[in-house]
Amino acid sequence: MSMYTKIKRYIDRSVPSIKYLGVCHFAIGLSARFFTYLGMNKIAKALEKKHSRNITDYVVEKHGGYIVKTQSGNVENEQTKVIWTLWWQGLQSAPESVKLTIGSIRRNVIGYDVIVIDSENYNSYIGLPEYIVRKFESGIISIQNFSDILRSGLITQNGGIWMDANIFVSYNFSPSFGNNSFWTIKNPTKFLWTGFCIGGLKNNPLTKSMFMIFCGYWKENNQLIDYFLIDRIIQACYEESEIIRNMIDSVPVNNTDVMWFLDNLNTKFSLDLFNKVTSSTTVFKLTHKIDVFDKRYTSLSKLLSGYKPQMKR
């Protein structure tokens, strides 16, 4: 992605934040991208940290009252064996890459039913405030923002695990909450959670807090303050609630190289490197924005080789 494209994408996504946090906040994020382009990564990271901090503080100030801080008695004890994912137009009309990734989830996540949420069935599984549905249907809430609301609401109201439609599961995988009411992919040196792969028991404190904050935010606003609002909300919950913090901290380290293939789409296949990456990780984030089938003779093509009937030649 070119620098021009990155800057334009940031501007398109972040101009609404000026209304809430001012021009200075917007300029901090823009500067972070310029310093990244110049290779001055330490300055860029410091600016990006400040940019994120502003948004997290905003969430706490405006919506911190929704964060669950005391253990309620209605958290379910039994784990719901459901994987939730989304393809709004319906799986039958999805591109082959989506059918491949969702197919890998169905094939390799052991002991779970997979439910693909779409425009026809979503309201069979979740109750949403009328204003959320109205704003989504009018285009105020985008499908990306709507999916964030859906994942937190579906887990809160039903339990289970959310996996984005671009998640590829390469081998038998059976996530377990153990004694915890929450689960996510975790690499302590890089991230403590992933919004694209997250799950919990019904009414668990984190997703309940997330769902209430999303609903509260969109009740008051018609613009998105930050493209990564879901992560800022989780960060706010992590900092403000000891219960949620302990719950996240208790998740075992798992799937530490979940982003590897996304970050190395063009890496030439090496058996030693491939085995190293896949030895500890079975869940990988891919992308539907490029044709993954065109990545021949790469590590990615090897990852997808078990799905040869669906691959182009």
C-alpha cells in the first residue's frame, strides 16, 4: 500500500474524530503515518500511542458507566459450542476465498456448530435496539461497525466464539474456556486480545460491557470516532474493570503467529519456516481484499493446499 493510499485512508476514516477530539488529535494520527513513511518508527509509535490514548480516554469519559466492574450472578456456567461468523450477502453468494475460510472453520474447529450470520437470519439470534437497526439500514452505521455490535451482542446474549470470515483454521482446533468465562487469541509480546477472534460465556463481563458501550455510543452519535473503536473499547474495559482485566490476563497464550500469513503473503515457501510458524499456531487471519488464490509457490499457497478442489489453476 502506497503512502498516499495510507494517508488518504486515514483522512477518510478519521475526519469525524475532529468533532469529538479536535484538530490536534487528528494531526497526531496524521503525523504518525508521515513518520512511519520516513522510517522514524520510535516517533511514529509514540504518536500512535498518544492517538489511541485519546480515544480510550474518550470512551471512559463518555461511556465508562457501562463497564461491568462487579461480578453479576447471571453469567452462564456452560460453554456454548457455537462459532459465529458473518457474510452479510449470504454464504451462497460469497466469493470462493470466503467459502474457503469459512469452510476451514467448519472442517477444523472441533465440536462446534458454525452459524453464518447474514441479512436474512441475524435477528433470529440477537435482539438489537431499534435505533441501531435504523441507523444501519440508513447507512449511518457501516457493515464493519455493525459487525462489531453483532459480535459483542451475539456472545453476550448466546455465548460462543466470534471468528471473522477471513479466519483460516489449518488443523484440528478446539478452543476451551477452561475455568474462565472468556477466550481470545493472545500473544503477550504483541497483543492481549483480538477483536476478530473472541468468545465468552453468555453474559460475560467483557462482551456485555462492549455491547452496552456500542449501543450507548451509537444512540448519541452518527459518526465513528475511530476505525478501531472495538479495540479502544476493550482497552477501556481492561483498564477500568479488575474483573475484566483478570479475565483477559487469565487467557492462556495461544496462536501467537495468527497474523503471520497476512504479514507475509508473498514469502517464498520454505519448509523449515512453514513448520516453525504452523507448529504453535492453527488459526490465521487472511484477507479477502486480494485474491489469495494467486499467491502461488508461497507459504500461503502451502497453507491452502489442503483445499485444492477450490483453488484456481
